[in-house]
Amino acid sequence: MSEVSYLPVKGEYHDNFLTAQVAAGGRLDREFQKSLFDRLDWLDQLHRLALRDNPPLLLRAHQGDADAWMPLMRQGNGHHVALANWYNFSWRPIFGGAYDEVTRLALLRQFAQSAKDRTRRLTLAPVPDEDGSASEIAAAFASSGWVVEMSACDENHHLRVKGRTFDEYWAGRPGQLKNTVKRKGKKGVVSIRIEQTFDEAAWRDYERIYARSWKPSEGSPEFLMQLARQEGAAGNLRLGLAYIDGQPVAAQFWTVENKIALIHKLAHDERHLASSPGTLLSAALFQHVIDIDKVAEIDFGTGSDPYKREWMEEMRPRFRIDLLWPNHIANWPMIARHHLRQMRGKAA
């Protein structure tokens, strides 16, 4: 056991991002957190521009040099949820400093102790488990007396490049997809550009295409634009745009960082579906991030859309974790239903 595990575990909470920023001491910044979704600037902007009606509850646990955060927000009376929405590919507790497995569990148990004084119910999603996050949360809260129910709630399609070139990757794609790209690309109707810095005109083209697409209206266009600005300034933006006769017809918003490409948004104008501009743009972006950016992984975010399987090779589940504090009477009906489901599952 690491020496840090003998030190007392302390807990605190913050209801605003300014005090959280001071307490974090930079450990929630880009320099220390490799994932975009684990950073304070992501959480702050997401809350301010998309979730401001839900007051934040930022739990912190620390032990010696080890530090952890659980970003939550209030959704209803006595009910808190993960500070996340559809823009998140994942949500999980955020760790920093020096820690081992024992310390991680101790910090998560501190969250369980702190949470029962602030809320009666927690709903956490979309939580990954390939890194053990979902299982560790469930174990820590269960050992602290919470009633825990964990279930798969979404899918994350991704590609591990495994050192391949784009041509090597492309050789394994479905025949129909390859034929579409070959036939439509030969016609030369669609022209493509990939922007790596934020450009106002290019972003207006992206928004114009999105408005003409099959997609529902954007939940928070200001948040996406600010994210594009931020990542463009950091050199991580990959904004793909396809044009026919000088008019924008397809767009995709990617970011690339730490050898991982994230596909945030894609859309196309369905009036030009016959020319397959979205498919041609996808092929161009995949080629760019594989051969030029040399990424190790491409992440298509959440959702079980069938077209993702044409481009991706693996799927990881994302989990919803419902946590109920049993000493609160308002939770008893839900706990009863939970136990009934368990009994039925065992009997099946």
C-alpha cells in the first residue's frame, strides 16, 4: 500500500467554478488532464452556455497529493446528476496528483460520504468502464451504504488504428462504402477543405449546413462555437467542409489531441445526397487524422447509429449509475422497485 493511503481523506464541495478553480490549483487544466471532458474549462463552459439552469455541485476529495473531483448539478429536489449532456462522450470522476488503486477507492468513498449530506439521489451517465470508472463508483458507493443500480445506457463506437496507414485501414471497410467513395470521388463534383484554425466564415458555413440537415436544432450553438475557438487556438481543431459549386453541403467538427481524434458533430444538406458529400468528407478526414495527425484512436462519441459501424471497428458500452441513499423516505419506492427487479432477474 502506498504511503499516501495512510493519510486522512478530506472532502469538500464547491457551488461555483471560481472557487473550484482555486482549489484545483491547475490540476483540472489541459496540462494535467489529457481528456477534453475532464477539464474545468469544458465543465465551466458547458454549464454556463448549456446547463446554467442547473446549479453546480462540485465535490472534491483529497488525500495527501492525490486529488479527485466529481462534477454534478442539481436536476430536481434532492436529485443530482452528472454535470454532462449530449455533448459529452463520457463522464467520470476526475483524478490528479499521485494516487494508486487503493487511494482511488478511498477518494471515491469520500464522495459517497460527502454526497449523502448534499443529496438523496445521484444519477451518473454516460460513464465508461474500460478504465474501471463505472465499476469503481458502484463498488465505492455500495460499500458506503448506498443502493446502487448500474445499467448500460449508450454505445461508444471507436477505432484503434494500430499503426495502420489510411490505405491499410480503408482496405478493411465494407465494399459498398469503398465503392461509393471511389465512384463519387471520381466525378469531381465535391470539393473539400479541412480547417485547423477557427475561421468565422468557415464556422458560418458549418452552421448553415447544420440548419439544412436532418439533425434537430442545435441545443447550444454558442457552446460549440466557443469550443471550436478554444480548440482552434490550441491547434486541435479539424473542421471539415464539403462544397458543390462553391456552396457548403456537408460539414464535420472534429478535434485531435493526445493521439485521439474526437468526432463531435457531422451534418449534410440532404438536397445533395446523390453526390454523397458527407461520405466523401468523412473519408478525407479519416485519411487526414490517420496519415497526417498519426492518431492512435478515433472516437465517434455516443449513439448506436448504424452508419458508425461502417467506419468503426469496436464498440464500448456507456453506463448509467443510479445511487439512492436508503435513509431518505423519498427513495424507498425506488429502492423497492430496484429490489423487485433484482428478484425477477435472479428468478429468470
